Amino acid sequence: MRRTFTILLGVLLLLCLVVPGVFAGGNKQSAPTPAPAGSGPLAGKRIGVVHITLYDEWCKGVYDDFIKVGREYGVAEMNIQNGDLNQEIQTRQVEDFVTQRYDLIFIDPVNPDGITPALDRAHAAGIPVIAFDSNANWAPLVSHIAWDHAETGRLTGRYIVDYAKQNLGGKVRVGILAMLDSPHTAIRSQTFKETIEAGLGRENVTYVFEQDFGQTRESANNIVTNNIARPIDIIWAAVDKAAFCARLGPPAPRATRQPRIHIHGLGPCGSGYGNRKRDLYGDLEPR
């Protein structure tokens, strides 16, 4: 996904900013993220990025890709702002970019509907807007760069169905670390549950815990710690950060569960589920 994002980012930058009539000049924003100007096709252009957060490895990787592509195309200023999973913060960031007449705005919106008034102001100012990762329910959007988040939940669900049939007698006890702040992460756990229930039968699926871990590694770790003594076969996490924390959780007594708990998570790291490779984050071994 990261490599595809980088390629599409470059293409969309060219399409949006080399067409006459969509440029806008203005005052320089204070304390921007530096991206040196060059002789590339977007030399002199200023791009504002409203990121959903910078709290995990994937989001930081996207930040790095924006800087990299901006330098390759000669962008004068690539100003990347942290939305901190907060719609009000993102709204202010979009409005600041509009006021200061940036040439293009990228956004990974926390709330696809709530951000639309701010995007309307960008459109009225003639500034094109591209969404990435999460979408925006907004007609003038130039494009949307993302993978299929619903299919991601289905793929991991199919993996678990196969695993349960081969190793657990067709039954599974699952712990879910959900992330419900944004629709694109919430849909992953929804389709994951639908898939394992359809594949194994609802009566053969036990949800040992199902909790929104919020935004921090600490909260994910606390959820795992509070539930680890209960019988669990699988811990499923909506994003990398939660899966990393589950992997670091304390082991439970051998008598309480399967010989090990398999950790599965969604993000840029590890093997692909579609290839039926080993789970991404390893196992919690028993004492």
C-alpha cells in the first residue's frame, strides 16, 4: 500500500498542479515542514497536508512519503499537519491552508461528513482537494487514494476461519482491539466479524473481549493485560499499533488457554494474509 500510495501521489500532484488555472499564490505559512524547491515540474508550488494523526508507524511512513515525493517534484513547501484524530483540529488546518492560499490540499479526514464545510471553502477558493486513506463524502473531491478497508477485514477473517478449521476444531475464541474513531478503521473489525461468523457459524465464535483501544499503545496493552488470563485463541487488531502492544503483553498460565495466542493486525508490516503466510505479529507464548 505504501509503495502504491507514493506512485499515485506523484501522478496526482502532476495532474492537479500542472494544469493552468488551479494555482494559487499567497502568504507563507509559519514553521512549515521543509521540502526544498528544485527544478522539477512542481517547482514553486505549496502543498498542505492534513494528516489524520502521526501516532503510528504507517502514518509516519506516509508523512515521509509526502516529503520524499515533494522533493522529487521540486515542491517549494510541503506543510504536513497532525490532525490528532480530531475533526475540529482538521477543520482549522484546512481553513488555515485556504487563508494562506496553498496550491493543493491533501486530507485524511477523521470525519468524512464533518469536514465538508471546510472543504467547501477550499473549493470556493479554487484549491483542489485529494483525500487519502479515509474518504470524504464530498462531490468536488479530485481523487481518493486508499486500499479496500472492508476487504482487509474479510481477508484476515478468511485466514482465521481456515486456521480455526485446521487447528481449533472449527471453533475460535477471539479478542478484538478495535479502532472506532474513523469509519475506515471501524469497517475493518465489522467485516472481520461478519467473515468469521459466516465461515464458522456464530455459535462457534466466542468474543472474549471486543474493545476500542483508542489511540495509544498503553490502552491496547492494558486491554490485553486485563484479559490475558482468559482462554483466547486469537487477538485481532485493527491497526499495527494495537497489534504491537498485544505482542508485548504478559503471558498467561498454560492451563487457561491454547498453547499460544496468535496475534493478527492490519497495516504495512509483515506478510500478506492473502498469501496465507504466517501471522504478522507472532505469538504470545505460555509460561
